[in-house]
Amino acid sequence: MGDSYYYNDGGSTAALAAVLLVLIPVLFILALAAYVISSFLYMKIFEKAGVQGKWRAWVPVYNGLIAAKLGDVSPWVVLVAVVASSVLSNIPVIGPVFSLVILAVAVMYSYRIGLKLGKDWPLLLLWLIPGVGALIWLAIIAFSNNRWNPAIPPAPWANSFLADKTVWNGIPVQPSQPVAGNGGGYAGSGYGAPPAQPYSPPQTPPAAGTTPPPAPGTTPPPPAPPAGPQV
């Protein structure tokens, strides 16, 4: 009986090892395919938004930070959530909570990206499809015929710590983005914002009895004839 137990236990271990030998390569291939497809779709979205450099879409995590910026969410909030989730993933309760935080933040900036491409929030329900829902959403957004329109109302979190206040080279500043060092105001002249008006110095009033100089681009009036002798 003992020999039979050890035999069965050894057979189960061998069967499990065989399954893992088949399953691990399959999971790796699926993960690699998901990475390639999602990076390509991010590249298409970044092109629509005016992001410079296609390579940005192919860097893991970094492409999510750029997507967060385009969706008016601080990339540092996303990065902190990702790092915390990775470090605390094995702690009961806390790890799953941070995973939900990442999902919630991703929904927030994806909602804003969808609005800027003419798509409303119900499209995000595709994310409920396990495994491929987010990829389907990305594909619809990436291949949408709508042009990128960042001139939408500010996000509900525009005045909170979630708002994007960073400026990165090559990433367009969104019109409703409050920029650090701008007095708490929103983005100034640049992408999606009206150009700044040139400064015009105040005009000095002419002295009494003199004719004011003509405005630029106009022809000065002819001089008045001299007054004749008075009788």
C-alpha cells in the first residue's frame, strides 16, 4: 500500500510537470502577443494625439504613463500604484486593493482618452470581457476615424492630486492640464491652447499743439495749409 501511495504521488507530480511544460510556453506566447498588439494600438493612439516618437508606445509601463498624461491623470500616481502593487502583491487584502486601484486609474484615463476621440464611457464596458476586452477597446479607439480633440471639459479630478501637472518633452500638454509653476492655472500657449498675444507698450499721449504720429501701415494726412494774414 505504501509503495502504491508513493507511486501515485510520483505519477501526479510527473503529470503536473508535463502540464506546466506545455502551459508555461503557451502563456508566454499569449503574453507576448498581448504586449505586441497593445503596444501597436497605443502607437496608433499616440500618433492621433500628437506624441513624438513611436518608440514610446513600445516601452512597458512607460506607455501607460503617457496614456495617463493624455487622459489627464498624473503619471506619478499611476507609477506609485504599479510599484506598490508589485511590492505588496503577496500581502493579503493590501495587494488586491492596489490592483483594484490600478484598474480604477486606468479606467479614469481611458475614459478621458475615449472622450477626446469621440467615444463615451459605455465603450469601457468591453473591459468586462476577460482577457481580450481591453484589447478590443484599444483597437476601436486606435482605428477610430475621429480626430483627436483635447478641447473637452476639465476632468472631475482636475483640482486634486490625481490631475496631471507634469510637462514631458514630446508629449502634448492638454488644454485643461494645470501645469506646475503656472500659478495653479492651466496650460498656457502651446498645444491646444490659444496663442499668447504680443505685448504692446502703452502709447504716450502727444504734447499739446502737436499732431500724433500715424498708425503703422497708414498714410499720414497731408499737412494743413499755412494760415493767411489776418485782416
